[in-house]
Amino acid sequence: MNPRKPFYIIAPIFFGILILVTFLSCQKEVSKEHSTWTHYGGSPDQSKFFVGAEITKVNVSQLEVAWIYPTEDETPYFFSPIIVDSVMYVMGKSSSLIALNVETGKEIWIHSNLNGLTRRGINYWESKDKKNRRLIFTINNTIQAIDAVTGQSIMDFGTEGYVDLRVGVDRDPTSIRRIQPMVPGVIYEDLLIIGSAPGENYFSPPGHVRAYNVVTGKMEWIFHTIPHPGEFGYETWPKDAYKYVGGVNVWSEITVDTEKGIAYLPVGSPTYDYYGADRNGSNLFGNSIVALDARTGERIWHYQTVHHDLWDYDLSPAPQLLTINRNGKKIDAVAVATKHGFVFVFDRVTGEPLFPIEEKPFPPSEMPDEKAWPTQPISSLPNFTRNEVTKAALNPYFPDSIKQAWYKRLEEGKSGLYVPPSDKYETIMMPGALGGSNYGNSAADPEKGMMYILTQEHASIYKLNKVEPPKIDLSINEIQRVKALYSSTCQTCHGVDMAGGVGPSLINVGQHVFYDEFRSTVINGKGQMPGFVHVDEETLKAMYRYLGGNPMSFNFRRNQEPTTPEGPVVASGGAKIKPDEKKAAPTSEYPEGVDHPAVRYTTEYGLEWPGLAAPPWSSLVAYDLNEGAIKWKKPVGQDSLYVQGDQSKGAPGGVLRKGMIVTSSGIVFSTAKGGKLYAFDADNGELLWEETLSQESNAQPSMYMLNGKQYLVINATSNFAKDSYDHSKKPGALPKAYVVYALPENK
């Protein structure tokens, strides 16, 4: 008798074991990736998903404060903590980066005075042998690195400790005032993949996506989001558009599938956002989800969710990676939510839509030279927002006088999906520039095919106006003071007509620099220019306004005087950035030989009416992407203006800057306006636990495990809005702090 089994008997057993081993190996990798919180969104897939079994649906209501770390200042931090082994990294103490022991909250080290560091977080990278551990971040338009163990700047990174992000984006680097993104980018292998936030004005820099080596700082690849000649998509723009069009940037969360080596970019709008006569065409890769080879930056596929955007409908929420079951077949998918309430789902590798998308016609633009795209893609999945404001849909809590005023505005204006902006009437867009769903507002349970979306129904009201020289709203006395100052201190170098001479032109310079930069230059001097310390503040502000500026303009760099906080300070200020010897004025005209419209138009963002429509104003939505259906939807946030705390209505602007965590035990944690912290049943939306924070939270929550115990981290350091209750004044209120929750011992 032959002891060897026939192959047709052995083969199924062998391949069955092989499949099981492979499955368990993949599950182990998934669990490992989601059992730490070393990235802004938890892991490179930005799912905000965490594998942890201690906190369950049964005991989540028993969560209590385990410890807090006060920031000891009044700064509202939007920083999302990351946790590596037993160390948590946070911002506090006048923009210091701080390493904490995660069990006790005790400070390990402090690197102080990192003013201008990207507001929402940092990256962590370690070598395979874990001997080289780095915190990688952007600060004042540079990339820098700090030793994660010692807190010291790594001075052999880049050139003298930094990489200048202004270099390599088709503009004079010294003309760029802002380029770093709002979120920290993403780490993949030895690369930092990073977007940008170059601004939304005419002639802003382009938002090309780049990858840098985390050890050397060398740029390894660049993806031109506004294609250059010969590149795919160049024909979707006017000739040479890459020389003057800006934006088309990834200012939010980049998602990476680490197994497939694919980076998914949620790309924003071209500039100018609301009038595109100088960029007629569909404008790839604006408003597209773009899949790139994460190692090389080569495009694999793309899909444009808005053609020739005129509404600031950036793709800002992180693309979510899920495995869904469609017609009995498991498919690796990527899904993206939009500001205007759509969900698009694609095969992760091929880019094929997994649910039908139809190109539907929409109205043309009535503006001169503008060519709105005739069709727009409409997903067949249910929309999670309204797209029109009508009289019947107005906020019922408005007093009658406001209702009547809005009835008239609606009669005279237009509202609806993809109504082009006009200079003849208002367009009331629902949602507007702030969504819908925005950055930080998407999460997923990757294996179950469930996607979770925070959304708000916040309208924008637009009306285009011609770009004209700024109006100088100054008194006769102020004008006299400005002219006296100019003739005595400025005229020799900058010319009688301000057009320049030895010094640069000052015509409309206030439109290109922030007031604090202008003030510092006048008082302290710069390059060959001496300082004029005798100039009083009111005259300085009048001069700035005379030059076209607004002294209240916001500077994202948040300049602060250096301080030395108490505690184990090991360094201060990061790598010293070498100042520009000469600073060029930002581009304000089209390149020579470029055809362009004779008149440019702009509009205000029109965000003054977050509660324009009837409630619910903000919600958490659960999508089952196996079925292509909304499984449940719950209002979140608390309002004190219209409904005096009735949480069944949500809150105007209720999920802006808010975040989620989805756990393997079936819980969705969510923050919302009014200092609200919720735990929902991921399956049915039942509210399992609710907490009211002493301070507002405007950051992505984090989670970690230590010695089998599970912790939830909330950055509660922001001020409450005027239409929220101020819980910081209540007895027993906690200070501005990172608040860490855990179950009581023996629970």
C-alpha cells in the first residue's frame, strides 16, 4: 500500500492551511497598525480605528479622568497627541513640544518656543532597529526634526537642521509667505509625504505634493497637482497655467495603504476659488482623489469629484480604506466624503467606481469670460446634507424680522447645487466652504466596511465683486500723519510715488504681508533698512491701511515672545532659520504673454450664518458601504443661541475641527461643539456615554494601551464659542489641559 496521499487530497489541505496562515498574518498586521497612535489619524490609513478590548459597550459609561496635563497658558491648541510606547507628545506652555510619561503625565523633556509649528500635530518615525527615533514636523514653512528621546533638534537634517518648503514649487521662494500644511503629513517607510496650504488668493503658490527622506531631508519625489507641459492633465488648463494658478493643494489628511504602497491624496480647489476665467477647463487635479505610488510619486489613477470648481469644494476629509462586500465579493475600497455631502467609493487599486456615478448637467455661469463646466459627477449613494436653502427650510428659531429679511434675500438670490457665483445676485450655497464634512471628519472600521462621517449644514453666501485698489478709509489727520512719516523716513529709498528705487515698491504691500511682519520690519529694520523705533502704534496701523492692509489680518505663524517655561527644558526654538537676504513681493500679475481676463473678481467667504437652515445643524453619520446605505444618523453638539441646549438639534458649526475614534469593541467616540464628548454604539447609534468637557476641544482625540489598560486622550484647551455654554466657569472645572480617561481600577 502506497503511504503517500494522492495530491488531490493533500492540495486542498495544504492550500487551506496556507490561506489560514496568510489571513492570520494579515490580521496580526492590521491589529498591530491599529493598536498604537503614532500618526495624526492613529495610523497611516487615517482611519482613527483602534484595536482595544478593555473599553466595551457595557463599561464605557464608567470612564473617568485618570490624569490631566495642564498647558499652563491661554493658547487654544489644535494639536493631536501621538503616543509611542510609553511616551506621549503634546503642545503646551507657550508653543512648546513636550514629552510626557503616559502612565503619570510627568514631563520627560520640553523643547520650548516652537512658534509657528503646524497647528494640528507632528509625525513620528523610527529606524528598523529603533536606534534612530525622530519627530518630524513643519514650522514656519520649513521641515525640521527633533530627537524623540532627547528633545534636541537634529542638525544634520536638511541644511543646518531644516528643509525650506518654499523651494521647488514654481515660484520665487522669497515671495512665498505661507506654504506649510495645516496637518502634519504622513510617514511611509523612510518618507514624509506632505501637502501644503499656500493660500486661496489669486497667484497663490501651487500645492504640489512632495516626499522627503526623513533622515537626510532630501526631496525624493514631487507630484505636480497643476501639471507641467507634457504631463497628464496639462491640457485641462489654459497654456502655462502652472505659472500663475495656485492652490490645488492637499492641506488636510493624506491616506496611505502601507501594504499596497499607495498614497491617496484628497486634493483641494484651484485659485481663485470662486472665479475661474483665467483657468478655463476641468482643472486636473483640482478636487480629485489621486492615487500615487507612495515610493515614487507616480500617478496610478485619479477621479475628479468637482470639475472647474467655483465653490471651494475641496476634498478635505481623509480618504478611508475599507474592505467591503459587494455582490458576494470582498473588495479593497477607498471612500471619500465631500464638503457638499457626497460619498464616492472606488476600487483601491484600479480606481473603478464601486457605486454608480452619473455626470449631470448644471447651469452655466453668467460672469464674463467664465466657463462653468457643463456637468458634474453625482454619486448614487445617499447624500448626507441638504444642497439648497429655501424659505421653508429656514431656521424656525429666527425672530420674524430676520426671517423676513432672509425671505427677501432668497427671492433675490439663488440657492441650489452647483449654482455659479454671480456679481448680480447672492448665491446661497448649502453646504458652503466649511462643509458638510471637513478635515478630521471621517473615520472607519476597515474590516466591516463601515464609514463614519461628521457633518455640519453651514451655508456660505457669495457675491462677486471686481478686484479694485483697496479703499483707504482714513481720516484727514491719519492721512497727514502717514504722509509725514513716509516723506521723512521712507521716500528716499522707496520713491515719491512708492513705486520703488533703492528699496522695493510699496504699492499695495499691505495686501501681501501680515501686519505683525510689517510692524516688525518698520520698527526693527531688515537687511539694509534701519529700524524706526520712534513710530507710534496708531501711525503704524494707519500706514499699513494706507498701503492696502488690514491690521486685523490673521497671521498663521502666531508670533510670540520667547519664554522659558518651568520644567525639564532641553532646547528652544528648533533649528534657526536663516532669514532671506532679500524678500520678493508675492506675485500679483500674470506672466508676460499669458492671455487672461481684463477684470478679476472676488467674494467674501460668507460664513456669518452657520445656523441659517433648520436643524439638525450637525450630525454623526454611519455609512454601511457594503450596502451603500446610511445605517444611522445622530445629532451632535450643543447650542445655546437658538435651542438652549436641546441636543436633538445639534449645533451650528457643530463639528468644525472635531474628531472621532472607532474601536474594535464597537464604539464610536466623537467630540462636538459645546465641549461635548460622546460614545455611540457603532452598530446602531445608541448613545452609550456622554461627557461635558470643561474646555472646548478642537483637536483629533487619541487612544493608547499601557499594560493592558486602555486610555482615551482629549485635547481640551480651546475657548467656547459665543453661542455655547461656558463650562470653564463651573465649580470643579478643569483647566485647559490634555485630559486622559480610563476605566476605574478593577472594572
